[in-house]
Amino acid sequence: MEALSYRLLEVNETVYTRRSYVTEPPAEAAMVFRRNWETFVDIARSRDIPVILASQPLEQEEEYWDLHMRYKKYNNVAVYPLHEEFVLHHTAYNAILREVARRKDVFFVDNAAIFNGTQSLFVDFVHYTPEGIDTLARAYADFIVRQKLL
């Protein structure tokens, strides 16, 4: 109902604000992101739980970002990065996940590469169509079988 109420807004009405945050994620945010994932890995390993980290696919077209974000209730207070910067930040966070997997010697699935920006796999910039969900499930299943985790 929340999304539907916002869809009643004028299509051309600006409902969010953007400004430049530079091309790299803020150093503190990147550090916290890395630390959190390292902590998750350490906790899982302390309990002998196999860990698979993975990149998150992203549909990079601004139209897909807009499909998801234009109706958020907090848009009147949030200020988002310019779209090109948002894409670069997303790529940087995926690189951090890959680096944490390498440094912690855990498994890594590059879902971003598997999706390769294929628009038919996305409903909006980060949510998947049924075909996208099937693609993601197959990627994990194939990886788990290849690595003999089951």
C-alpha cells in the first residue's frame, strides 16, 4: 500500500534529491562495511559454518533505480549520490566483499558477473524477476555442488 500511495504522485515530480559524494564511498563507511563482513565470517568460522560471500548484481540504468527509489517515504530527508557515483560505490562494495573472501579464505560467488547487467533479470535496480531469482538459485546450487559443500 505504501508503494501504491507513492505511485499516485505525478510521474514528473521530483521526489528525491541527489548531490555529489565523490566517486569513492566514504572511507568510514567502507571500513565499517569491511569490518562487519569480517566479523560475520569470524563468527561463522568459530562455529564451523562454511561461508559463501557473494557480490550483489546491480542493474545500472538510472531508470531502474528510479523504479525502486522514487516512492520511498524518507526521500524528503535523504540525499542520494549522483547516479554514476552510486554505481561506482556499489562496485567498490562488491570489491570489498571479494577482498574479504580472499583475505579470510572463504568462498566467493560473483553474482554481479553472472548477471552481467542483463535487464531481463531485474524488476528494479536490485530486485530480481522470476528469471533472475532462478539464475541466482542456479548459480548458488552449481557452486555448492562444485565445491562439494553438500
